[in-house]
Amino acid sequence: MIDILQTYWLDLLIGGYPNGPLGGLAMTMIIAVTSIVLAFPLGVLLALANLSERRWMSRSSGAVITFVRGVPLLMFIFWIYFALPVVTGLSVSGSVTLIVALVIFESAYISQIVKAGILALPRGQREAAESLSMTPFQVNMKIILPQAIFNMTPSLISQLSSAVKDTSLGYIINATEITFATAQINSILLTKPLEIFGVLAIVFFVICASLTGLANILERRLGRSQSIALANVR
Amino acid sequence: MIRFEAVDKYFGDRHILKSVDGTVRKGEVVVLCGPSGSGKSTLIRTVNRLEGIDAGKVFVDEKDVGSVRDINALRSGIGFVFQSFGLFPHMTALENVMVGLRLVRRMPPAEAREVASAQLKALGLADKMALMPAALSGGQQQRVAIARAVSMRPAVMLFDEPTSALDPEMVNEVLNAIEQLADQGMTIMCVTHEMGFARRVADRIWYLRAGELVHDVDTESFFAMQAESTSGVIQQSA
């Protein structure tokens, strides 16, 4: 296993770059982080629509969320992989396809995190802002979301960990992430699949366990600061 | 200034307000008292439509609160202080006061800072402006909440049990702040169980029981009634 790492560490880290496209672990992280960053505003919009008092808005966003959560990510990857070139007339790389699929998929899950973050705030916060005559937009942007985002940071980090693992599905459509790089190394070595995919498993485990650990630490700190704040701010 | 006409309110099957009629005149201080669950808080929450009503009408400056289109325009003339303070925990005391001035009154930052600072100083919080709410005592937090509401220059102030969540030693600092406003001629509706405060500050007392406004009398008459009654109005009704 060590000899594989010694020989192929650069391929695992950045793929064929600079002689080919960027790949490996660097691409995995770029895809995961970009997906979460782009999915976040969509998730916020879905959550706000879902919590809206306008029934058509909450129902239609609820339907979207339920649909996306009820379909496997792989289906989205296939749909986008085959449909996007037809709709846009552009040839889209596997990595971009994967990012689009992840953005749609993750936005539904992030919307639930945002919704829980908003619902966890005391009702009095919204009422206090409304009684100052703030518009619903101001209430959400200045009062509710800044507090809710603070509360939901650990969950968002967990979601990033989940997105990192989900990038491995990009292998199916030739997205040049770390699973793709690993499969290429395997096709060169041929006789060491256990070792080479063992390396892949360890890389995923180290990244995701670190992110989960970070989320846990933040959650504990948040819990402490919230209990202090709740004792003082009633 | 504020008029309730046959106001009814239900929470599910529970009849919270039963045909409440009453008027608060400009510059008047009305204290609402009565047993817990009698509808006092619900009644003042109908004034700025934090609660809707099921029948009747509420008027503020002859505007029907229920049918007014721009609720924010109406609310900008009404200050509300909550039992639970309602300070924004991610902002300092100064920012809590400034936020309404900036976003609603559209004041430039320097002017908003000046108005907010002056208001906090007037309420004895000059050295607390940079602190987060969590670093303030309950009494200080409630005074910041009062400063926040008053800085918007409302025509009416509504207080919903402003001292109920406070330790006894902090009650007076908040009551004194409300008394200052009353002395300045502000129209006030205040839900409270502090009868000493009511006697000192109120022009009229509204006594509610089980959703009905059973007494709407001037303060002297209320306490005279209370003294004459063998068991007292409050105890008898509670």
C-alpha cells in the first residue's frame, strides 16, 4: 500500500494536472465545496418558501424537496448527464455535470437544515423584528438567518462530509475526482485492487471523519454558548 | 387614539377575548391587570396585529388595524416591549437600538448611532452600549428593549408584562424607565401585575377576567373599589 502511495500520490492528489485536467483529491474537494456553496442559497430559498404563510409557496417547495429527497443521486447524475447537452446544446464535462447534480440534490437536504435552524429560534425574535416594522425580507436577512446559520453550521459541515462521499458517484460519468483517479491507477496495476481501493477508502475516511469531528466540536461549543445565552437572554 | 370595538378572539375552542370595548386616549396611561390567562397580553398584541382578531375592530388613530394594507406603516408608530425582551442576541446593545433606525427609518449610520446612543444614555446604559445582550442583566436588557422601541419615536408604547421575567431587584429600574415615558406624555398600554406601579403611573385601570373587560375605571376609583371590597377586586376575581 505504501509503495502505491509513493508511486501514485500525485495522481491521487491532483490527477493528470498540469498535463491533463485537474483531478484526484483536489477535484473531489473542489466539487464538494462548490456544490455545497452553490446549494446553500438554493436551500435557504427552499426553506423560506417552505416556511412561507403563502400556501402555494410552501406546498410547491415542499413537493420539490420531497421529490429530490425521494430520488437517488445517481438518477440526477444520469438525467443531467444526458439531458443537459440536449437542452443547452453544449457539451458538458463530467465534473460540471456532477456539480449540477449535487447542487440540486444537496439544496433539498440543506433546506431541511435551514428550516430546522429557523424553527429552533424563539418565536419572539421574529415578533420583535416585526414590531419594529421590518419587512419580511429584512426580518429574514438581518435577524433570523444570521442566527439560524450560526446554529446550523455543524449540520452544514456534516452535509459537506456527505457531499465529499457522494462525489465518488462521478466515476460513472468520468468526472475526474479521486475515485476516477484510483480506478485509473487500478487499471494500470491490475493486480492490486484491494490495496488501491483500500487507499481510497482511507482517504475518504480521514476527510469525512475529520469533518465530522469538526462538526462535533462546533456543536459542543455551540451548545455551551447557547446555554449561556439562553440563561441571560430570555 | 386606540379603540377596541366588540373584539373577539379565539385560540381553537378557547374564547380568549369576549366582546372587548374600550378606548385609550392620547397621552393616557392604561394599565391592564387581571389573572393569568385573562387575555391581557392577547389584547395588546391585537393593537399592532401581532395577533389577528376573529370579530370586532381595533382602531389606532382611527385606522382599522385589521384592514390596514401597510401593516409596517402602522407598526412604525407603535412601540412594543415584550416580557422576554426580544433583543437580538447577535447584535450589541447599540446595534439592537440602531437596527430599526437604519432599516426602517432609513437613517444614515452616524445619525442612527447618535440617536441610539442618546436613547441608551437616557436610560442609564451609557457604559453598556458595546455589550452583547448575554452580557447584560435582565433589567439592563429590558431597558435596551425599551430604548429600541422608544428610539423609533412611536406615538404609542405597548408593554407586555415588562417586569415578569426579572429578578425583584431589577423590577424598579424598568418601571422607572416606563414612568419616565409616562411623564413625557407618551400614550401607554401596559400589562403588569405591579399594582404599586399602576397606582403611581396609570390614568386608568382595565381589569380583565376570563377574556372580559370587567372594569375600565380611573386609577383612584379602582383602588377605592379594591379597598371597599371585603376581599378586594383582584383577589375576588382571580
